[in-house]
Amino acid sequence: SVLSISETCYTVAIIPQMLSSLLSPRYATQFFFYLTFGVNNCFLLMVMGYDHYVVICKPLRYLVIMGKKACIQLASGSWSIGLSTAIIQVSSVFSLPFCDANLISHFFCDIRPIMKFTCADTTIKEFITLLISLRALVLPMVLILVSYVLIVTTILKIASADGWRKAFATCASHLTVVIVHYDCTSFIYLKPKSQDRLISVTYTVITPLL
């Protein structure tokens, strides 16, 4: 439910807006909310991967490990990371001097299109962006991968076909969203100078729809 709320807000922060002025405060605001919800979603997907690991690998201890308090702490941690990342990135980017151009070749206010209109050297800012991308994408991806390796190992020990079906049904929707989301965002933010609008539509519209 937390992921659904976050994904809804993530989409609402992007879709209704049509860019008309790069330096308008509302686009700095859009960028802030886009980052907050986007990074939050990455870590929520990681937390859900851990949740699936516990429910399949440690079913008898599930209610002890994933109690209400633990769920609140994990969800709050995801929100905190998203919020802190947005504050750092927005303050970093919008402290740059911008040229006179006020139109970008993108359908929402994202980091790479903004960087193209700065009138200063962006090497340090791009390095900061890369570090943030590594933390927001690679760390959750690695932990999700570890979770699913352990899940598959446990599933292979299940003797009944019905048990296999239940285990895979538990993970199917989460795994689908993880693959689509992380493939697209990794291509955009971990590949230098990459900014494909079609791929951006995939992770900002299609993934939340799923």
C-alpha cells in the first residue's frame, strides 16, 4: 500500500506538468518530488524483496520479523532516503547558473536535460549524480538479487508442485516490476549522457501502472 501511494504520487508529480520555463520554481518543485518518490520506490522495492525472502524462507518467523513496527521502520527509512536524496540533488543542480534557454527536450524536469542548459562546468555535479544513482539503484538491485537467490534456493527444496506455484505466485508481480523498473532506470542514470524519452516513459508511467 505504501508503494502504491508512492507510485501514484510519483506519476502525479510528472504527468500533468508541461514544461514551459526551466527556471520556474514549480519545476524545481516537480524535480524535488520526482526524486523523492522515485528513490523511495527503489528502496521500497528492495524492502519488498526482503519481505518476500522472509515469507518464503522463514515462514514460521514471518510475523515476528515483519511485524507492524518493522514495516513502519522500513517504510519510513525508504521515505527518509528519498527525501534526503532529493534535497541534496535539487540544491546541487539549482545552485548552477543557467543559460537563457527555457525549453528542454524531455517531458518532465529530469537531471540530464537540466544539466545541458547550465553555463558552468558540471563535472562535479555529474559525479555527485552518479554517486546518488549508484546508491539509489545498484545497492537495492544487489540486495534484491541476493533475496531472490535465497528465495530460488528455498523454492528448489520444495517437493510439491503446489508449493512451487504458491511461491512463484508470491514473487511474480514484484519481480516483474523490479525487472522493468531497474532495467530502464539503470540505462538512463548509470549510462553516461543517456536520456531516452521512451525509456523514461516506461519507468515513470508503465511501471507504476503495473
